[in-house]
Amino acid sequence: MTAYHPLSDGWTLRPALTGGSLPPAVSGAGAVPATVPGCVHTDLLAAGLIDDPYLDDNENRLGWIGDTAWTYATTFTWAPDGHDRTDLVCEGLDTVATVTLNGVRLGATANQHRSYRFPVRHLLREGANTLEVRFDPAPAYAEAWRAALGERPGAYEAPYPFVRKAACNFGWDWGPALVTAGIWRPVGLESWSGARLAEVRPVVRVTPSGERGERGEHGEVEVHVRVERATEAPLVVTAEVAGTTVEVPVPAGRRRAVVRVPVAEPLLWWPRGHGAQHRYDLTVRLGDASGRDAGEWRRKIGFRTVELEREAFRLSVNGVPVFVRGVNWIPDDCFPARVTRDRLAGRFAQATGAGVNLLRVWGGGLYESEDFYDLAGELGLMVWQDFPFACASYPEEEPFRTEVEAEARENVTRLAPHPSLVLWCGNNENLEGHADWGWPERLEGRTWGAGFYHDLLPSIVAELDPGRPYWPGSPYSGSPELPPNDPAAGTIHIWDVWNREDYTRYAAYTPRFVAEFGFQGPAAYATMRRAIGGELTPDAPLVLHHQKADDGNGKLLRGLGDHLPRPATFDAWHYLTQLNQARAVAYGIERFRALAPHCSGTILWQLNDCWPVTSWAAVDGDGRRKPLWYALRRVYGDRLLALRDGEAAVVNDTDRPWRGELLLVRHGLGGEPLAKESVPVEVAPRSAARIPLPPPVAVPGDPRRELLVARLGEARTVAFFAEDTAVDFPPAAYEARAEPVEGGYRVTVTARTVLRELALFPDRLDPAASVDDMLVTLLPGESATFTVATGQELNPGDLTGHPVLRCVNESAP
């Protein structure tokens, strides 16, 4: 049996060279305690040697960290443990590292995305041993390769294509430039004798029953095993799943084996909303001829099929088409060692709470942790995994081709057991960049990554993970001869909206699949207040530092268009731009879902943030839900009712028909009914219908003074006939009361006039407080109840007044 000894204690960090551009406090501090896994930034922060890079504009004064060489060191005690071999296993080194044990250089690394193993038994001493890992600056490494191989055009000037490291680490239009270094995943000693399990790769196959059932007709787990040997004696590999155990001999000298385990009528894994998430424990053991264990490997697997209809870009699971209600995922922290399983569980709960069924792991980030894919499998969240290439042309020469192949082989094998993973994608926006951003002229014949996306990566996926589809990049129309961002086929990204166009332009698109689109809004008030000292005004320097998009705040104001009034105060700016973000995204998703089955999915940019920032996220960098999240919950619901352009869109993403009377009432702003129509509706399961509105309710007598309310079962939606800036709103009048309840407060608002987009922001009173609903439009006489979760005693009057309680037609002080 192998023995593992983690090396997580006793680490120190020091600059490899002192002086130069280092602050005196750092150069004079010597070695400081270090946390492993971790990184230089978090260690310096814990030592009190730097200010928090997420606050104010501290980021601007910390660039020297990424340009400095650093040494991690620890001394550990070792004694002979009865094994013949011992390896140093480094699961993640970020990034340009040299590893030394007891003064002997073990090797050098230059890839954040893979692990490394070094044999060290011959170097270990009984008693004290010293391990050092020196990290040289990733920017200097990348610049040297750029000079050697030639410029590669991209969206940013940073040299990230020349080092295998998360691209966003160098800064993005939502993230800071905090170039990290450190031991970012666990490191330890693994001892073994005779042989060890070097690799286990299950290929799960199932024949679905042909119906939307819980069980497949027949399943099989084909377990591919690679062993590392210190002896040529015969071995035995055993695989066990669902109560069935199969044993296969590994003859002397052989290093590979395949174990096939049949499973009769396995319970299937389904995406959330389509069925249960059944998973099975798979246990693989390696033993010698005498029956002694030489290693064990355990994972949870799932039985399901995944198919991709290429032109329509339609995913089917177990033979059933799935409309993707997705969100893009970026690294949840610039310092990923801080992202725990509990933190992921909280973020995934926010995703599922908003109706999300797919996470796209974007190509400027990372291959995520085992916890990420395991939790996704538990919750029924599908995962689309980009290979880590984004928004740039990448060199295919050595050493990069070898590194890309090594990282791809390791991570495809590592992630193969997870049923949540449904798609491998070659890159983000690089095919579009080459086709549409003028790269060929600048490349002058140099490589740019095409060989990775069209040859190397698909061949690795086909070899190692044949049960999952591969797609060369996004956007991509399915053939190198077609425009990559053509809505007629494959995936598109829509960025004229936000950058140049009003969000109503979404109505001009008839896409097959939208893999990126979105609109910005500021972070929650409590998040901004924590991260930004001094004044909060839209154009304050520190506020603008937490806005990384080009002319981002200008686009926020221009994006209000005629939809919403121009804000006169920060509080109005904050509420109205957050509201506009929510409306813009809702408008697009309502449009695209109504096009089903022609459109087969949307993936919003983006779910999460890595720090406190104005961005496209639904959940901000402190984990607070923005108004967009509440809008997303409505438009990503299993059933959606929407009014737009003289039609009612009725979307039914359930297994049951949606039947009922669509009740349509045209009202005056005072609440009086002006016209009423009822339309019988029946929408088949997993489909959508677009129903023309009868003229008596579709055509207003006075667009400025009327609105339309639609109801179908429990679904209700309200539409106005004119933009809010043209509606003759009365000043908001209402009665509101807040009363304590267990876990917080209940706030009840009764409208005396129409109240447009009622929202409650309790984080202004207690940064930990949250509310269960918002963006509710009430007619006179209608009431809404909000539940505020808080552990603090609040003044009830503060919960019912400005700026906590807001609506578009308010009379704010």
C-alpha cells in the first residue's frame, strides 16, 4: 500500500534576491511564515507586509510582486517507512519553478495547469530534510519567449500566451493584474514498493432505455489503468462498482491493463431539472500476486450519454435534448487556494437557485479542482470545460506544444470520471480573433494555435475521453471555412450589445446557441463600501479603479438610453444601473428562450467575480446577489411567461404540458382595467410558444398611461407600452411595514399607486443581510412581502425608506 505524507507545515517565504524594487519592509523582513497551498500575495498579506490588493487602488502598488523571484522553504523530518520508493508529488506549482531537495536540484517547471512527480528516495535523509521551491517571475519568462518566438496578437498587451498560466492573472476587463506565484495545490511525499497506481481512467458507457427513465438498459465501466513498477512480478487490478467486482491480471513486465465491469440497468445521471443525479462509487485496487494491496483509487462516476448536434449546437443527455440555461464561470478568487469546497458549494447554490443548469469554465482561467466537478455532479450542474486559451494567438512551438499536450492529457484523464462534464472546448474567442480581428497580417505566418484546437486537443479527447464531445472553440460555426460568429450555426458571442448597441438589439438575433452575452452593473453597495474608501461617486478615482472595462462607466450611463431616467446622485446611479443590467439580460434571455428549439441554449457572461468590481456578474466579488440574480431566477425558471413586441412568449422546460387560460388585462396607471382577453394555452413539454396578443389588449389608447398584465397559472408578468422615461408615472405612494420574524424581518409593501421595479437593499444596513426577492411591479392595491435575512437588530423604519426601499417612480430625497 502506498503511504502519503503531506508537506503542508513549516513553510517560509522570502525574496530570492533582496534590494532592487522591493519595499524596505519586505527586503528587511527576511523569511516570513507561508501557507501551502497558497501564494506570495496571500502570504505577504498575512504577514502584514502589503495592503489588501482588493481594496482601494492597492493593486497599483503591488506589481513588483509578480516581477520578483521568491523562495518557499520548509524543513521536515523523515524516517525510513519500509517502502523502496518515495516521490515528491507537486499537484500545482505557479508557475516558473525550480525544486530543490537537500541542495540537489530535482527539476524545473513552467506550467500552472499540471502536476509534477520527482523520485527522491535516494536524496532523503533520516531526520531533517530541506525542501525549497524557487519561483522566477512569470512575466519575465513570458517576455523572453515572446522575444524568441515573435509577437502574437491578442486582446491585451500582457505576454500571457507565452506561459502556461491562467491568462486572467495578468489582468482582464473585470479583474486586476495580480501576477501570482506559489505552491497553489498540495505537495507531499508518496512512498511505495513494488508498484503503484500511476493512472486510472474510467470510460463509462450506457445504453439508455430510449425513454426518459431512471435506468439504462445496460452499462459498462471500462477502467484503463497504468501502473509504475519497481518490480516485474505479476500484479492484479480489481475494479468494483455497483456491487460487481472484476479482477484482471497484469503479467510481469506489463504496465497497462483494462478492466471491464458490466452493470445491469444502471440508474442514470441527469442534469438538474431532467431527473435524479445517480452516481456510483468506483473503487480500483492494485495488488501483488500474494494479495497485498499496492494502492487504491476511488471516485464517483455516473452513467449517462452526451451527444452534440453540431449545426444546431444542441446538447442531448441520455438521448434527451437539454436547453442550456448556463452561466460563464471565472476563477472565484485571484488567489485560487482560498476557494474551498464550502465556498464552491455556496456559489453553486446561488447558480442552481437562479435556475442555472450549466457552468462554462472559461478559457482564461483554470482547470478547476476536484471539488468543483464533484459538487457539480452532485447538484446536476453540467460543466462545459474550455481548455485554457483565451483572446490571443498562442505559439505552437516548443516548449509549448509539449506542455499543452502534457497538461491536456493529465486533465482529460483527471476529469474523465465526472458525469457533470459534458463538453470539451478548445479555446475562447481565438478562432474569432484570427478570422475577424486582423491577426493574420500581424502574425506574418507565425503559428497561432490552430494546430492545438483542430488537431492536438481533439485527438487527445478522442483517445482518452471518447464519451464526450469536443468543440474547437467559441464562438465557432462548425467549420474553419465558415465565419466563426455566424448565428446560423454553432455558438455565437454577442458583444455589440453593451459595447455599442442598446440591449433591444438582442431582438435582431436568431441564434442557434449564445455562449457569451451580458451587460454590466455595479457590485452591491456593501461590497463597494468595503472595498472603496472615501467618496462613492460614479467618477471617483477609486470607484473607477474597480471598473476595468474600457469606458465602462460611460457605457453604463449610455446603456440607460431611454429606458430609465438619468441618475442625479450616486444612490440613483447605483440602483438604476443595476436595474438596467437586470433588464438587459432578461430581455435577451426572454428572446432566445422563446426561439426554442431553434435556439438551444444561452450562457450568460457571467455568474461570479474574483474581487470587488463593477462587472457583468450576477453575484459580486463578496458573494452578494445583485438585482441581475433575481431577474435571472425568473427568466431561467422552468416555466417562463414574457410579453414582448405584441406577443406572449410561453416557455415550458418541464416534462408536463403547460395548460391554462392566458389572462391578459390592459390597465390604466391607476389600476383600472381597460380591456381584458383570455386565450387558451397548451404548450408541450420542453417547448416554447409565441402567442400573438389580441388587439384589444395589444394596442393602448395612451401608451404613456397604460400597462399590460399577463397571468398564466402562477406566472405573472407586467409590460409597459412605453419606456419608463416616457411613462406618465405618478409619484410612488405606498404603505410599508417591517416586523421582526425568526432569522430577520418581514417587510410588506402595499401600493397606493403603481410601483415600478420595487427593490430592497438591506445590505445598506447590515452587510450580511440579504432579501429573498426584488424587482416586483405592483398595481394600486396590490401587496408584496419580502423576507430579510439578518442576524442584526435593525430599525424597522430604515427597512421601509430610502435608500433601502427603491422603485423607479420614487420621490427620493
